[in-house]
Amino acid sequence: YFHNLQNLSLAYCRKFTDKGLQYLNLGNGCHKLIYLDLSGCTQISVQGFRNIANSCTGIMHLTINDMPTLTDNCVKSFCKTALFLEHLDVSYCSQLSDDIIKTVAIFCTRITSLNIAGCP
């Protein structure tokens, strides 16, 4: 169950799905996760981000860069429950709009670092 897991990088892993992320939400593991890197994991849907957000509410550092399929709704679903988020890196995510800045400003009150480099 990884009760004490704090750092998890799944960057560029393509073989897990939203169902795998659902296990984080169903069990009692990974609640101490503070660092998560999902860079390049283009298979994650909005529901996958909801599963992560619901189970890993203590995340302080989230990196989800280099994801051309990442949408505002994916980030919004995470930001609504990420009460401790301080660092958000969504660089090189071409689908994000100006709304992402508004979403972060409204929901992520502890944010100290936002990287939106390469987001047209």
C-alpha cells in the first residue's frame, strides 16, 4: 500500500491507465505523497486526475509537463482538492488556456511557483 511513500515519478510511463490511478483513490495508501511527476503521461484522462486529487490531497509539488493532451479541466480537477500545492509545472502543455492561471489563483492559495513555459 506504500503508506510512507512521499515521492513518486511516473514520468513518461505509458503502460498505466486511469484504472491504475483509481487504486490510489480506493485504498489507504499514498496519502503521504508530496511530490508527483506525471510528465509525458498522455493517457491520463480528467477522471485519472480526479482519482489522484481525491486520494493524494497532500501533494505539494506537481509536475505534469510535456503533455499535449492536458486540458484546463484536468488541472482544474486537481487544483480543487490540492490544498497544499506549492509548485505546479505545466510547461509545454499546448492545450492549456489563460483560464489555468485563474484556476490556480482561485484554488491553489499556497502556490509559490507556477511554470507555464511553452504554453502558447
